Amino acid sequence: MIKIPYSIAELDNLAAVYYKDIKAELGLKTALANWPPADELKPVMAYLHSNLDEIITGHPDVLEDYILKIEPLISQAKTDYRANHLVINDAKGNAITAPGKLDKYLTKWAKDGIRSAFNYDTAQYTSFIGKGKSAVAYRHAKRLNVNTCPYCNAQFTFTIKTKRGKSRPQFDHFLSKGEYPYLALSFYNLVPSCPTCNSTGIKGTKPFSIKTHLHPFIDNIEGLYQFRTKIDAVDFIVKGEKFEVLMRPCKGAVMADRLRAKNSIKSFAINDRYKFHKDYSEDVIKKAYFYNNSTIEDLFTAFKIGSKSIFTSKGEIKELIMGNYLHPDNFHRKILAKITKDIAEEFGLTL
């Protein structure tokens, strides 16, 4: 888990541009305003219309507050629908009488209605995903310009446009769009991510909340969890001892935040997935051991043009040796930057 590289003020500015874009392209406000007055969902749609600005651009905590306000309105709409329809038939025309099946039908009815307005992917040619051959989603990804998946930092998420087509990151809904379709287009609920992290086999439909998981727009795992090998360099390099790379808790971290980090690590199967990068970890250990601080000092002073070093800093040499960024502000630029920094740090090579 790495933090998306923007301040809240910068994100809010991006959210404003995004909102202007989807208002122009998707007609969301009009769809809500013109919802049929006789439809039982009308009070829900009227509330969504009145609060649309915050629902689209609100921070994660604001979005979670809206869930608490909107869900009772949806429950009332389902009650009203049930009262106004003495007989409710299924797709085959058979009356639905079992309470469980009836509730399932009403839940689907309500969500489908809301989903048709907050159109993420329901009708491809008019949706956020499909409009203009994915032009809206592509513009949003390009504005965010996040090059690696913030959940795993193990896969690139470039936004690319060529003569042959486009490529962009997927958007994970931090708060499930299936459960909360009215948040399907919310800026802070669309996390650019890799296909693996956004797959049913990894995140899937697990319930997420800022109270239980880290949110890439507002949280940082630095100081909470770090990759560690728990092995001595000599034991590995000379004796060939085996080791495991695991994310381990940092000392002194706030327990509630550490628990959220732990949940995120588990949800995205980070430890299991990073087992496949053990050879990379071995390279980092060797480089950190061979290019110790005294060697870095020698390189910094030795390579000069006239009296001026060709390197701007010792940190530049360290990142050159590691072939990756070692500062958290730059983790989003290259895959595996987090593990590089953590293991290099474990063996004494720090910026």
C-alpha cells in the first residue's frame, strides 16, 4: 500500500475537474431531477440530487456518512414499493411470497434504479466506462497520472494513448459499487489500480471502510508496516541461509492504524504475492551489503568533473545502485519501490 502522490488540496482540485467532466458527459444531475414523481425511489433520487456535489467530490469520511443517511431512504422506498404492489411477480410471472426472495427482489429493484442514474458501466455507450469509447474514464486516469498500483506497488498502471488504442488503470471502488451504487461515480471512491488488486480473487466483494482499511488517497502505510527479512546479510550471502520477506509492523505505530494496515495487507494478499519477488529481495540485500555507506562516500568523492561531483547527492547514488526510488514520495513512479526502500533500510542503506 502506497499513498497516491497528491495533497488533499490537490485531490480536491482534481475532484472539481472530474465532477465538471462527468456532469457534461453523463447527464447525472438531469437524470436525478427528472426521476418520475410517482416512482417510490423519487425521495431517494431527490436527496441524491440535492447532495450530489458532496456525493461526487466528498472525502472518504463524508461518503461513509452519506451511506448512513441514504440507506434508510432506500429501505423506506422498498417498504413503499411493497405497500403499493399487492402482488410482486418474478421474471417468470410467478408471485413472490417468500420473505427472503421478496427482500432480494426489492433490493435489486432499488439498486438497479440507482445504478441506472449513477451509470458506471450499466449501459456501456452512455456510462463512465463506455462513453466515447472510454474517453471519460481515460481522461480521469490521465489526470490522476498514477503509474503504479497503490494497493500493491507491484504492477504498473500507466495511462497510454497510441494510434492503436488506449490503456489505463482499472478503477477499484473502495466502497462497493454493488452495495452502494450511488457512490459508483464518487471521485474519492475510484482508486486507480491494477487488474490483480481489482479482481474477484483478491479484493473481491470484501467490505471496506476507512475504519478498517487504509485508503490510498488519504493514508500511508509508512511507519505502520514495512518489508523485513529478519536475516543477517552474512548469513544469507556467505552461509546461504533461507529467509522469508514479510510485511511486519513498525514499532510505535498507533494500534488502530496498524490494524487497518494489517487488514489491507491481508485483503490484497501482499505477503503471498511478494513471495514471487524473493529473487528481487535477494538482489537488494546484496547491493545494500556490497555498496555500504563508505563505498557510497567513495563514489561520491571519486567521480568528478573538475572539482564538481557528477552526482547531486549521495542519495542519487544509492537510488542508482538500487535501480529504484528510496523515498516514499516517489514510490508511485516505479514498481517494487516500497520493498526496495524497506530492505535496503534494513541492511543500512538509507537516504
